[in-house]
Amino acid sequence: MSYIKGYDPETLREIVDAHECRERLDEIGEQRSLPALLERVWLLKMLDRLDDSLVLSEQSVRVARMAGTRKDLLRARILHATVMRARGASAAAEQELTTCAEEAEGQGWSGIAAFAYQHRGRTHFEAGDFDAAREDFKRTLFLRQESGASEDELAAVLHAVDAADRRRMTSTLAG
């Protein structure tokens, strides 16, 4: 079940039903499996409980490093970077996302690389670097197409490309 109902056209942040997120968080409880940890990290982030999300994201990276696959570790690191970005540590998030994207592409894991580029694009977007954001979103689109993503996933990326284009034009006209 997707808790994402859409994306804010100005910020590109996910629009979620907070009630559904809280219910799911209660349902998961204190489960310690890696998938449960990662889901809890994301839900806490969506509920703007960033301190709790950061602690759990660090734990999920440790669990993935000890007991998961390389793909699991990359997913955990990418999610951790998104929490860092949400907390305002954009430079650290960008660096981690770059490393993860490069590793995923090097392994031929298009879906994971797309996930990293999408969030690096959002990091650039939030920093006002709309050219870099657009490049990352276009890379995401290519990788998602390559990995056979759904029409909804592709539409979300096209929306991000359009948002970056609009913001680029606005900033160019204002400048």
C-alpha cells in the first residue's frame, strides 16, 4: 500500500495521510526486521518526527551492514540520507546520495540508483540549484524506464522535471 497521495508542486515533498502513517507505525510496533526498520524510518520522517527517524535510520544502516545484502545497505543509506536532508544537513545528504547512486549504477541496480538520484535531485531542488535538480531527475527518469517502473512512478519523475524547469525559468526571469 502506498501512503503517498501525491507531491507538493512547490516543494516536491510527498503528500501523505498522517492518520494512515500513524496507524501503520502502530501496526509495525517495535519489529526489528530490516524492512520494518526502514518502513518505520520513512513513516517517522513523513510524520516530521525527525529525531526519532534519524536514530532509527542509523540503526537500520547498522543492521543492513551486519545482516543484509549490499542492496539492503544501499537502500538503508539512501533513506538515512533523506532523513539528514530533512534535518537540514544537505551537504552530507548530497555526498551520501552521490556515493550510493554511483555504487548502485556500477552494480547495474537501476532501481536503487534511480532512488538515490531522485533524492539527490530533491536535495538540489531544495537548495535552489534547479539545473542540477533537473539533471538528476532526468537521470532518474532514464533509470526508472530502464528498470521497468510503473506509469505512476514515471509520472512522478516527470512532475519533478517539470517543477525544476518551472523553477529554473522563474529564477532566470527574476535574475
